[in-house]
Amino acid sequence: MKDYFKVDEWKIIEEGFDPHYNKVAESVLSLGNGRMGQRANFEDAYSGENLQGNYVAGVYYPDKTRVGWWKNGYPEYFAKVLNAANWIGIDVWIGEEQLDLAKCEVISFRRELNMKEGYLKRSFHAKTAAGKEVAVEAIRFCSMVDDECGAIKYSIIPVNFTGEITITPFIDGDIANKDSNYDEKFWDEVHKNTADDISSIQLRTKKTGFEVLTAMKCVLLQGDASVDYRSTPILKEKYVATEIKVEAKQGEVVTLIKYATNLSSQNYKAEDMAVRATELLATISAKGFDIMLAEQAAAWAEKWKNNDIIIEGDAKAQQGIRFNIFQLNQTYTGEDDRLNIGPKGFTGEKYGGSTYWDTEAYCVPFYLATAEQKVARNLLLYRYKQLGKAIENAKLLGFKDGAALYPMVTMDGTECHNEWEITFEEIHRNGAIAFAIYNYVRYTGDEAYLDDYGLEVLIAISRFWSQRITWSADRQQYVMLGVTGPNEYENNVNNNWYSSTIAVWCMKYTLEVIDKVKASDNAKYDALATKIAFNETIESGRFADIIAKMYFPQDEKLGIYLQQDGYLDKEQLLVTDLPATERPLVQKWSWDRILRSVFIKQADVLQGLYFFEEDYDLETIRRNYDFYEPRTVHESSLSPCVHAILAAKLGDVERAYQFYLRTSRLDIDDYNNDTEDGCHITSMAGTWMSVVEGFGGMRVKDGMLSFNPLLPEEWGALSFQIGFRGSLLNIRIAKEGTTVKNLSDTAITVILKGASQFVEAKNEVFVKA
Ligand code: BGC
């Protein structure tokens, strides 16, 4: 764990510049607004180590797969989010020298992400090789209000000289993905233009044909006065710039304001984008930078009103949770049901920017409680719309009759992952998609979703399970062979308890929903059954038979569920037996050694006990937790949060707190030595869950919210906001007791520590600890 960033409740601050840490800082200080985002790269040139990253949501490229040994059924392409045109660039020349912090003496440096108001500020004082000193301040943001726009205010003060400074704002579209499989570039130029004060460049992705137009308009100020500057256009392959020469005076600030826009052909006809960009740039430049920034602060204030979590008396924990909430809101706003949440969001290329089961298992609860209902619904609809492809995908693998296998990794519904043990075997992802439907309906009460969309997905998923599970004549039970559970440190195992449990749960839930839909709208049910050729007698009959006769591995003596058949044959070591020098295992051990070992990457049996806790008594959960956690290395970012929630449920507040710290500061403190690739965005939703479901003990039962609070010693108090079926609640857990404040106009009944409490509109109840 590193203490690189300063602790502050609303900011992430880098004080002083450590080039070795630059890529981590670029990830952590990333910006985004749901439509586009970027790493915290410098505007000015930097020849030191960095990872340039600008991304436009939903714009991807299917890169040709690269594998060691081809296996039938592998997808041919891996769609990856594209590193897009760099619109932040501003080259600065001081006389004949280019400003490049890698070549200057950096006298002071500070970069800070202001999470309260949603902007990034960088300031530094540097001396060039020729001894010229400049003080620079750059503020920029991706606008939450004008979400196709961003703006930068870049100010330079010549500290010890008077002379010419050349400022060249540019858009560079000659960008390559670092993760390109064959070192190819994915963008072609369509056209570029500099006319009047606007420069633009339109690029088209190879194969997918997405077009993105990036345009800029610049304003120059000397002192406080706007200057009518003369500029020279520079046009190169996939590059436009405008060179501005300024006679700068010692001590007088020169400011360039760069307004930019990114438009995608997903939202406009390609031929209309130039006109639209001109309009948008006119609108935002008429507003001006300061008003845009004020609007940005107001938009974030609105978000924080519903989203903020306040942890009193523990600034590190406070910074951690706000950072997670901030990044989640920057990544996905739920405006567009074609978009989803990549594990790295807009902070890096790893994982291809694609959709994983992370969305359904981890992110949906966050958006359910902190955003309008349509946001979580849009995440569900994203999968509904991809059902056809999931059926196609299953068909490719030999399944039939409308069985659906959702992809492990996807952009548009097509499977992208190409390691057989994951692509073909990590099928529990199908279960998470069904679970999210259940979770959404349980939370919102929107049962009509089941009639219109949910049941169709559930039947297709259950059809898959019913074909994937086999009858063992030997056991006289159903079994599930050759799977990989959430713990990816085991492959091709038989009867992974979690996968079997979620499969059976899917079938049970499907049967329940069939009855519900029939009761609510029989004609709709009949129409669906006809559309998908569902033979209720035969297919429901098979689901019921599997439910009744499924085999689940367990050990009677230990009183635990077995992660898979044969798990106890492994040498029963514990994580405490591992020397620190051998961790993380994924970097230190050969893969076969990992597979043979007892060590667990992330919650597996425990993931099931977390999802389906109501089906198990506390002692069963405790026995399994006490057995599996000491064998878990938490080498997936998704692991600590589930353990935090379970530890809290079991009343172990200290362990819950340790897991909370680990999940919430995973990127700020670069726990896993991999933040330079990007932040772990999806696990940030897990962090939120660990506070609200862990310490808040929040659950939804029978259409009601219930809370079972638990406060870590280290915290003075904890408070969070929850939106639930039209009400907005503030829950404050303090040492003396818990207050539920109803901020909305609708009265609500909640369960607090097991007792029902009626909370009138705009009123509160307090229950002693
Ligand atoms: C985890 C998966 C997860 C993926 C993306 C992997 O390391 O094992 O469960 O879906 O990362 O976050």
C-alpha cells in the first residue's frame, strides 16, 4: 500500500511529481461524464512514461483474436473500446524550447481531482533547460451538462522572462490502442477542417464504421482581456492544430481556453456532425468557461445530493468512498441503454472496455439505490436487446431451442473472450443476469418488466441451464460438469457449488415468474410462449425435475458446501502460510500450481451465500465464511466487498472494516500494483455495497427496506442516502443510535433492527443503539 495521494475528504491530491507514479495518477485522476472520458494526461507535451487515453462511450473495434491454440467455438474478434482522438493537447514552446516536464526542472507540481465539483486541476512551476521559468495552471472537465463537450482553461505565467510563447492547441487522431493485437491502428481519417476559429477532424473506425468528429474552438486572453489572435493552421494526417504566437510579458498571465466536442455517429448522421459541432461550440463558448464550470459544480451537487456517503471521523475512509461514488457517476449515467460499464470505465484500455457479469452482480444495486429507476432498467434492457445474440452464441456452442448463453465479455452482445476455461466454462455469468432481473423487480416493484422483457430472458437462460446440466446415472442426480466458478483459480471443475446453485435458482425463479406473468396478463404470456415456442409442460417439467434432483457438493463433517468436487483433496494450506514474496500468486506462481492449490481468487461459495442469504441460516454462513475466507487471496478487485458484507452480517465489524478499506482505497493506494492500467470501476460499486449493505445492513424484504446497522469503532458516524420507490431517505448510524430521515413527500415504513418504523414525509425516526 502506498500513501502517494494526500488525504482529503473531497479531493484526490498529488503533491510533487513522481514520474514513476505518473500512470497510476493518470488513472486515479481520470475524468468522465458517461458519454466520454479520459485519463489525467498532461495537456502539454510529456515525453516521460504515460498512457494517453481518450474514450468515447460505445465506440469500439473488433480486433482480430490472438490465441495460442485455436479452439472451435472461440470468437474471432475481441471488441475493444477505442482510444480516440486526443482533444486535450496543447503544445507550448517557450522560444525554441518545447515545454516538456520530462525535460524540465519541476520546481513544484500539484494535480488534484475535485470530486465535489467534477474537475481536474494541475499546476506547476518549471524551469526549462535554458533557465526560463513558467508557472502553469490547467483546469479541465468533461461536462455533465453538455455531455458531448469538454473545456480546458490553460494559463501560463512567464516567471523570469519576457518573450515569445507559442501555444498550439491540437486534436490528434493518430492514436493507437496499447492493447491492439497486431499493432494495427483502428481509425481512418474521413476529413479535417480549419475554418474561422474552429478546427475539426472526423475519423472512422475500421470494420465497425463508427464515425467520431472531434472539434475545438479556442479563445486567448492576456491578463484579463481577450486577444484577437492570429493563428496558423497546421494540418497533418489525422491531426489538426492551430499555432498561436504570443508576446508574453514577465509576470503577466496568458490564458488559452479550449472548448471541445466529441460527436459520435451512434447519435447523429455522419454528414450532420460538422454542423452540430459548430452549433455546440458556439453554445458553450458563448456561455464561457466559468459558467460551464459553475454548471458542472451544480450538476455534481445534484448528484451528491442523492449519492453522498458521509463517514465522520475517518478521512481516509471518507475519501475512499467518495472516490468510488465519483468514478461510478463519471462512468455511467444511464441515459443510453446501448451503453454499459466496462471494468475500467474511461480510465484505461484493459478488459477492452466491455461488459462483464460485474454489471449485474455489482453495479446494478448501486444504481438502483442512487439513481432514477430508468438507470438500472437501462442496464437490464441492454441485455434484453442482446438476447438474440446470446441465443446465437449458445447455438454456436451446440445448444438449441432458444437456449441463451450471454457472453463473458461483450460490447454488442457478441462474445469476445477467448480462453476456453472462461468463454465456455465460466457460465455462471448467465445466472447473474437473471439475478439482476430479480434484484431490480424486488427493489422497484416494477413487475411489468417481467411481463414485457424479464420472462423472455429468464426462459432463455433456464433453457441453457437445463441443457448444460447432465443426468448422472451413477449418482441418480443431475450434475454440472466442466465449469469455472467465479474463482478463476480453478478451471474445468465438476459441480462448482456456486454455478449449480445459481443455475437451480434461475430455474426456480423462472417457474415463479411464469406463474406471475400468467396471473397478471395471460394473453401476454401466451403471446410470449408462441413467440419463443415455449412448451410449458415439457420445459417447465424439466426445470422442476432438475430443481428436485440436483447434486450439490458438501462436506457433512465440516458442515460446509464444497466449492467443487474434490476440493478437500487439495493440500489444505491457508493464506497465512504464504510468504509475502509469493504474492500476488498470479504474478509469482505458474498457472498449474495455482490451479492445483487450495487458494481462491475471489468469493465463490461465499458469492452464492451472499446472493441467496435468505436460504441459509447464520451458522451455515459462518461455517462457510470461516472455512473459505482464510483460503482466499482476494486477487480480484471484486472480492473484498463481498467479504466485507458477509463479515458485517456475521457481526465481525473489525474484519468488515479492514475489507472496506481495502476495497475503497484499492486504486488510490494501488493495492494490487495494477492501477496504472486503469481503475477498477465495477468493484467500486462493490465498495458502495460494502457500506450500505455491510455497515448499513440494508436489504429489501417483502417490498420494504430494512436496516441492521453496525458501526466500525473508527467511525464517529456513517450516513448515506437511499432512493426507494419514490422516497428518498437519509440513514445516519451513530454510536448512540440510528436515524432514518425521510427527505421526500411520501411516507414510508422501514424495518430498523427488526422492528417496523413508520416514517412520515419530511420527518424522521430515531432508534437507540
Ligand atoms: C474477475 C472476474 C471479473 C473480471 C472483470 C476478473 O479478474 O475474476 O470475475 O469479471 O475480472 O472485472
